[in-house]
Amino acid sequence: MSEQTYMNEGIDSWNSFMLLYNSALKEMGTKVEILNDEFQHIHQYNPIEYVKKRIKTPESIVKKLKRYGYESTLENMSKYVNDVAGVRIVCSFTSDIYRLTDMIRAQDDITVLSIKDYIKNPKESGYKSYHMIVTIPIFLSDRVVDTKVEIQIRTIAMDFWASLEHKIYYKFEGNAPEYISRDLRECSSIVSMLDAKMLSLNEAIMEAKKEQGDPRPESWDRNAQAHTGDEDEDGISIQEEMEWNLHRSDLENEDEALNQASVQAGKKA
Ligand code: GTP
Ligand code: MG
């Protein structure tokens, strides 16, 4: 059943919805972890540098509904707010992004609702990232509910750009001087050049290693040990990242609210 039907059956408390979204984040986290492990097994390197997960706060959900012109009801939330549960996957190379999206799309239990490829079609700001809205079935004791998750996939360089742009956007409350916006767009093309360069460099390294008859250089395993600190107990670093660089009118107070939500999600997990 959909989130909508779930609600029509009288399950209409805030907490039951949050339970769904939290479960969807956990499921998605595990899926991504398995894909990363399998990828490592086949290609001898980890495509994923790190993963961030976050649940939108009530304040932020209300704000978004208001922006869209809807009343704050659970029905409107499940219908119109696609990013209550969000997973951000940060990869090494652009090619990893498309490999991962193919792998995600191929999973039978995942339904892709929409895709926005801001890598092929960057935003006016220069923003690049690959976005998918998917649903994933959550198995409760007496029903299965397809629950929405927003997945953002980008390279480290794209992520670096987005966090700086977000800070600047904040600083000027959306009205950055033209020369700053222009420089940011320029940085965005530098990011693309860097990504392309790093990708071809990586390919050259792998080619050279192959020629030297070394099928599995140790350095390719570097990521296996790279994560320290905020580690998930069973493997890849799933940081309960506090501050997503939220977007535009979502922004005010959102970081603070997100902090609380992530901490809550972390406690429940
Ligand atoms: P929202 O209603 O803001 O969520 O936008 P949308 O539903 O049109 O989705 P979109 O795919 O455009 O953006 C979703 C998310 O991508 C935002 O919440 C941000 O995390 C990120 N994002 C989108 N545009 C930008 C941008 O210009 N700069 C930065 N730093 N992040 C962005
Ligand atoms: Mg959003």
C-alpha cells in the first residue's frame, strides 16, 4: 500500500509516519551498503566515499507545505513532500554515480518516481547532483507501506561546491552580489573539469596497473580503511550527518531543526 492508503486506513499520527520514514532511511542505508560491498567485490574499489542520511523536521515540513500553498496535514505531507527521508551518497567519480543509479533502479522492490539529473543539466546556480525520488516497501507487522525517499548522488567535488554555495547563499540570504554568483558558476565548471580529470587519471592508473600485471593494487582498497569516527557499526560510514546544505526557502532554522531530528533518529536507531 502507499503512504496515502496507510493514512486512509486511519494510521494518521505523526509518530507512525516518522516511524515509516526512519525505517525507509535504514532500509536504504543497508541497500547502499550492500551495493558498495558488491561493487568493491567486482571492481576492487569502493565507489562510495560517504553517505549522509537525514529526516526532515516538522518545522521544515510545515514550511515547505506553506511554500507550496498547502495546509499542514499528514495527507499533504505524504503527497507533496518528497524529501521527508533523504539519503545523500557521495562518490569518488562521476562514472560511479551512473553505475550506482543503474544498480538502484534495477532493484525490484524500489520504484523510481522521478529523476532529476543536474549533472547533465546543471541548475542556474551551477548546482550539480543526481536526484531520485523512490519508494521502498516498509514491512510493518500487519501491512507493507511503500515509503518515499529522496536520494541525492554526487561526487566529492560536487558536494564541496554545494556546501560552499549553500553557505554563501545563507550569508546573503539569497541575494548574493552578481560577481559572487558568477564566480560560483565558474567554480562549478572547474568542479566538472576536476571530476573529468580525476576520472581519466583513475582510468589511466588502473590501465597502468593492469599492464604491470597487478590485478588488485592495495591502494584501491584505501577506502576500506578510510572511514574513521562516525562509523556505522557494520561497515561503511553512514554518518548521521547533521547539516545537509538545505535549499533556498527551506533554509531558515532548518539546520538547527535538522540537528535535532538527526539526533532523534540516531537515538531511535
Ligand atoms: P525543493 O523544494 O527545494 O526540495 O526543490 P525541488 O523539490 O525542486 O528539488 P530539487 O531537486 O531542485 O532540490 C532538492 C535538494 O537539492 C535541495 O533540498 C538541496 O539539498 C539540493 N539543491 C538543489 N538546488 C541547489 C542549489 O542550487 N544549491 C545547493 N547547494 N543545493 C541545492
Ligand atoms: Mg528538497
